[in-house]
Amino acid sequence: MARKRALLVRRARDSDRAALDALWRSVDALHAELLPGYFRRAHSPARPDSFVEEALDSRDQTLLVAEIGGEVIGLVHVEIYDTPPLPVMVPRRRAHIEDIVVEKRLQREGIGRRLMEEAARWAREQGATQVVLTVWRGNAAAQKFYESLGYKEVSRVLEWDL
């Protein structure tokens, strides 16, 4: 039996941009296929330089990558949000998973789970008490994955075309 190479999860670096771009394009293609009225396929670059720079440098967000043998094969982008200071809102600091993607050929190998664990660890270090995310309609595999991690539905967003 061949030994599995070690999985490393670390903060993304500027030198990871090509790999990040490829991963974002793959998740963007999935979203465009699921909901073409909301999403379109991204071209390179999938995210503008300013977006990546902010994700790499901000205190309120992080971009983590999964790496095996020096190859970046997954990412998770997490942002911290505080509830608005309204009397009807319970004050809470939450982390929001903006994007998570693992190369298709390596899905179902525990890499996404590890990225989510590291995202949660980072969120706790930022004072977050909860992690939230959005699953788009039609993405049954993602919904099943998040449910396996213990995520529960909080709300539903409905649309009505005019």
C-alpha cells in the first residue's frame, strides 16, 4: 500500500495565486451551472488582485489552502462579521465561509473536512462563536457534506422574478 502524502493546511501566500485562481474558477463553474441567473463562469483571474490582497492581509478574514507535496489542492476563505448593533439582534461574532473548494480528483478524501476544521480554529481565535455559510440550491453534495459536519439550516432565501 502506498503511503499517503501529508496534508498541510496553511495561510495562503501571494505565490499561491495561480492555484487559487484555478480553484475559484472550478467552484465558480459549478455555481454557474447550478444557478446561471446568479452566477457566470469566471475568467482568469477569477478574483481581482485587490480581492486577493485584502484576503491575504486583512485581520477580519483569512484564506487558507490545503497542500499536498507542495501542490495547493484546496482553499477556504473565511470572514468575520459582527451582528449589527440593533436592539433586536443578539450581539454575536460570526465567521462566514465565503468559499471552500477542493480539486475534484481529491474530493471525499477528508481535505474539505480538514479545511473546515482549520477555518473554525481560526474563527475561534478571532473571537467568533459560530460559523455560518450558504449552500446554493441544487448543490446536494455540499449540503450533505456540511450536514455531516453538524451544520443546520438557519433560514431560507426565496426569490420571485418580476
